[in-house]
Amino acid sequence: MTTSHTDDPAAPVSRDARIAERRRQGVELVVDENGHVRDEPARKVVRFVARYWREHQHGPTWMDVATYMGWDRPQVEGAIRALCRHRILQAGRKARSLSVHPQLRGRRRSNTNA
């Protein structure tokens, strides 16, 4: 059931509106209110995607990322698109093409503990 915009908070919300809200929440998981990438979730996603590539020689599905991060489908869509806009990840049209953006590949922390 689709409803038009109303100020009544008890009015039913359309499926599309619920999905759009979850995508917005997904963006907020990785980007703060000032438009800056949140370091910890972004690093966690990058580590997962890089490790997945090393282990499988192809990228994870977006749902693999969602499962790992504990997000639902609309949230992972919002988060991955935001990380792609910020050039942290890149995703092609092909399945399992999600990868760390080339500008970030191969970077290592200089002060890692061995």
C-alpha cells in the first residue's frame, strides 16, 4: 500500500519510503553529518573486502559485506555507495566486482606490530 505524504505519524509508510530510510541509515553508518568518512566502519569494510579478495580471488557480494557488518540489504547499499563516492571502494556492474579503490590498494600502516 502506497501512501502520499502526510504529517500523520500513524499513517502507513510505503515500502519504498522504508527502503529509502534504511539506505540513508546505511550512509550514516559510514559517513558523519559533516560528510566525513567514519574511520572505524570504513576500515572494517576495507579489511574485509581486501581479505576476501586474497582468499577467493574475487570480490565479495554486497550481502557478504552486510552479513559481516551486521547490516541489512538497504543499509549495505547505502554504505557501499557512500564508500564508492568517497573513493574508498569501487564496484563495477559485474557480480563480485566490489574491491578496494586502486588509490588505497597496497597501503600499509607504517607502525604495525610484527
